Amino acid sequence: MSLFRLDTSILGTRSSTVALADLVEQEWRAATPGAPVVRRHLGETPLPPTAWSAAVSTRFTPPDRHTPEQRDALVLAAALTDELVAADAVLCAAPLYNFGVSQHLKAWVDLVLTDPRMAPGGDKPLTGRPAVLVTARGGAYGPGTPRDGWDHAIGWMRRIFSDVWDLELTVVERELTLVGVDPALDRFTELAARTRIAAEEQACAAGRNLALRERASLG
Ligand SMILES: Cc1cc2nc3c(=O)[nH]c(=O)nc-3n(C[C@H](O)[C@H](O)[C@H](O)COP(=O)(O)O)c2cc1C
């Protein structure tokens, strides 16, 4: 049993997604004592911004003519993929920024997708492995809200984790995290508190389930 945890928040110790992912991990750990956790925090240590284009450009150049930058990019993509596929379960914490996905997560996914194992149509080495995706947004974009559909991150993240990589995905969502920060949202204080409690309960349940599903997928 092992876990790969990917954090992407740029908000350091104030991060809502890190706090929720901590709950998932805590419950997973309680059910899998001593099992290893491999971590990568893209908000603290982003990937080099030119790695993705360098890796893609290797497709148009014979290997013996690859530049050092291209070789480094391929090595990094393979290392990120090794780290991901070595884990029996995956936990990803990814906030909504500017109505879309964190650029750090996008850079990581783009680079991993350059590895032949992970590209659409590749081997799908993660098929059936359990994963938890934790997300948070400052506002709320569900049905009936004025900006229904403005969250362009969650759909894309589900596509990648569930449909492209075939992970057995559970999603934990927290909304209205900017209540208490943005005075325009003060009228949602009670709703935000309830939403927070619900998300924390879902995170704990997802952590316990992750361990159960991992055990089942390992046979
Ligand atoms: C640069 C930036 C952009 C943001 N853009 C949005 C946004 O478009 N919609 C939204 O609802 N919240 C937005 N937020 C609020 C975050 O989604 C919210 O603070 C969330 O809790 C962030 O998760 P984190 O604390 O784990 O980083 C933004 C926050 C930051 C720092």
C-alpha cells in the first residue's frame, strides 16, 4: 500500500485544499499504518516552465540530435510518471484559480502526458487505481447561481484523472472559501460554514474509502 500526494495551492499555510487533503491523508494513514507517502508540492516547487514544450519538441527531432534541454525534459517527464505509477493510490489537491485549473497542475499534467505510458491511447498503467481529488473555490458556481458553469477546472480534472488515466476517482469539493475574506460574500457566512463541515466530513470518508479501495484493487 502506498500513496502519491500532489499539492498545487499557491497559498501556503492558508490553503484550503491542503487542509482538506490533510484530512484525507490522516484517515488513509490510520487505516494503513506505516505505508509510504510520496509527495510533490507544485505550489512550492513548480516545474520548469519550458519543460513541456521541450518534451513535445522531441517528437520532431531524431534522438541523437536532442539538445540537453530536450533530454532533461524527457527525463523529468519519465521521473514524474514513475512517481505517479509507482503508487497504489493517488491524492491530488487542486484549487480553482481564475475560473480554471492551477497553472502548476496543468504544467504537471501536460508533462506527464508526454510520457508514452500516459498519453491518450497509451498503456493506461493507472487503470482501476483509486484516487481522491480535493478541490476548493472561493465562490460557488453550481446550478442556480449567477455564474453557473464558470468553474472550468473541475470538468477538465475529471476528464484527465477519470477518463484519460482511468483512475477510480472520488471528488471532494469545498465552496465559498472566500467568505470571511471578501466582504461581498458576508451574507453566505452560514452556508459557507455548513459547506466547510460537509467537505471535511467528505474528506475523512474519502480517506477511509481510499484505503479500502486500494486494498481491494491490490487483491
Ligand atoms: C489567484 C487566485 C485566483 C482565484 N480565482 C478564483 C476564481 O476564479 N473563482 C473562485 O471561486 N475562487 C477563486 N479564487 C479563490 C480560491 O479558489 C480559493 O481561495 C480556494 O480556497 C483556493 O484553494 P487553496 O486555498 O488550496 O489555494 C482564487 C484565488 C487566488 C489566489
